[in-house]
Amino acid sequence: MRQIISIFTVAALAVAVSACGGGDDSSSSPADNTGGGVTVPTTQPAPLTTDANGAVVVDIDAGDYFFDSSVTTFKVGVPYHIVVHNTGLEEHEFMIVEPIPAGEMSMEMMDGMAVAHIEEDDLQVDQTTALDVTFTEPTAAGTLELACHIDDHYEEGMLLPIVVTA
């Protein structure tokens, strides 16, 4: 009788273990890394696209108090065609500039320091504006960012650090 109970116990444990994973999971896609019941996607960066002139196209959404960019690491000497879409409910400006704490200098001084700049008149709600940039020197992390310095947008978090590599 004990032998029959032991066989049932072992069989029940085997069913429980196999139901919790641990075995061949041939139904998972190769792009997923599964383990312990948690699916961890393994995504590859999207391939870069170029325009007719060979410039790398960078799509940037300028929402209310954020930037979302298809590229945040740039390379020296590579031409970039930056397309900024104002997807927010307010006008925005777009600057590639060193981090500048709010109120530390005038807008004119910031405009003069910017590597690239789109004025708020050219980036109204639902408007898309583009500009071309080729970086001439590398920058360390934290030394350049995408920023909007109109009103309190920067203080609300409308900045995105970028890096330029050699």
C-alpha cells in the first residue's frame, strides 16, 4: 500500500513540475527569452533609415513635456536629417544644446549656444519641421541634450540627453 502511495506522490510531483515550466518550450518565439514564467523580450534596435541624400533620418516626437527620439547616440561626421513632430497640445521649441538650468541665461544666449534650433513659431501643435545636422566632435554623456526652454517645459522634464561618438 505504501508503494502505491509513493508512486502516486511521485507522479503528482512530476505533473506539478512539468506544469510550472522546466522542459522544452517549443511554442515560444525565438525573439523571447522565457524563464520562470516571465517573458523577457530581446529586442534589436530598429535599422536606421536614410533619406535621398544619404542622411540618417531621426524621428523625434515633441509631446507635452517630453521628447521621444528614434536615435540618442549620434556619430561624428554622419549627416542627420532630424524630423521633429509636435504631438503635444502646446507649442514647443527644439534645441540641441548643452544642459542649461532654467533661468540661467536669456533665450537669445541659449539660441546662440545651440548646435541646432527650431523656434516655437515653426513647431506649433500638429506641425512637423525638419533640420539637418552633422556633428563635428564627440561629446561625453551628459554634455548635450534635446531641450525645450519655452515657458516651464524644461522644468517639467522636456529634455532628452544624447551622446555623440567618434
